[in-house]
Amino acid sequence: MPTQAILLDIEGTICPVSFVHQILFPYALQALPAVLQSQWDSPAFLPYKSAFPEGAQASPKAFSAHVADLTARDVKIAYLKNLQGYLWRTGYESKEYATPLFADVVPWLEQQHAAGKKLAIFSSGSVEAQKLLFQYVGEDATKAQDINGLFEDRYFDTVNAGPKAEKESYGKIAEAFGVEVGDVTFYSDNVKEIDAAEAAGMVAILVNRPGNAPVSDEDMKRMKNITSFDQAPA
Ligand SMILES: CSCCC(=O)C(=O)COP(=O)(O)O
């Protein structure tokens, strides 16, 4: 039976790794000092700040150093991801950047949505960050389009679903979808995530995009893989 639901990773699957690492991460780091100066004791910033370890909450300097260290090591921990989502909003709203999805992505998503497939996202980026990323899509930030409607509020992150390399997270997502786990196809650039989704019973397909980390020949041979959604199964 053709897939009923489609679950998508973000970085390296539907948008270039370079957008996340060369645009979003640096933006958050450069936006942080002004936010810390003006909002350190504000109620709006409190949920983001209070999720950090006590040592980092000791001062804006300690906080900045901790954020810089986690970012440099690309640690995908929820309290950093939540903070990044908060910081990225200004960049999107001021049209400093928009999300450059690969050219095949939006036409394919629209086609799948029109065919009645349920579409969803599973990213280490927070749900808040995911919604922003899809609210401002385009190569030209002054003409960005909002494609959130395609996902009908199905956003999963490591807080509401669990770690991306653990099979239990995929079972939980299928349950939230209201479909059998075997009726979901998951697309990701990450071999560990593909293995976890498959172990849970999903169909899982590795997506190979320019700029992604290399995948071994052995993994390429054992995994279904595509370079564009034009090659995705029906
Ligand atoms: C939606 S936020 C941008 C992506 C991000 O912060 C990230 O860490 C990417 O993680 P993914 O699990 O989508 O590869």
C-alpha cells in the first residue's frame, strides 16, 4: 500500500546544511548579546534562560560562553534549540534571511498534500523554530512564502517525540499521526535516524544532498536512497 504519511527531517534533507550552519547559527550568536542586555530579567526571556544549567544562568557572560560552546560543537540539546528559535524570529521578521528549501521540495510537498498524504516534520530544531522556518520560505527574503499550512500542525522535536536516533520516538510520532507505523515514510540525511525509524517499522529513505556529510558505501548499499524528491516512491 502506498504511504499514508510522510515524516521529514529538515537540515540536509529539505534545506541545505549550510543554511543552518552558516546563516542561522551565526545569526543567533550575534543576536544574543543585545538580547541578554535588554531581556536578562524579562518575563519573556525567563523560560529560555531558566532551562539552562545553573552555572550558565549565573551571568550573561557565562550564558553567552555556554551558548557559544554548544553551538560550536553542534550539540542538539533542547534548551539551546529553544533559545535559537527565539533568537531567529527577529532575523526572519526583518527579512535578513529566509529558508532556501531545495527546489524540488515545495512542489513535491504540495503534490503529496493534494493527494491526501499527512505531512509532518521531525527535527532537533524546536517546534517554534520549525514553524518560523516554514513561515519564511524562499531564495529572496523579501518574497518569502508561508508553507506551514501543508503540515497541519504536525511538528515533532526532541521534547515532544524524543531523541531522533531512538526507535521509540518514531512509534510515538506514528501514534500521534493516527496511522500505523508501517504506513509512514521517513526521509532523513542521517544514517542513525534512518536505522531508528526502520527499527520502529517505518519505511525510511536516506536523502543525499549537496553539502551533506559523506555516507559510507556500505550504508549507501543497504539503504534506500534518493538525491531529490522527484525520485521518491508513490
Ligand atoms: C528548525 S530549526 C533549524 C535546524 C536545526 O536547528 C537543527 O539542529 C537541525 O536539526 P535536524 O534534526 O533537522 O537535522
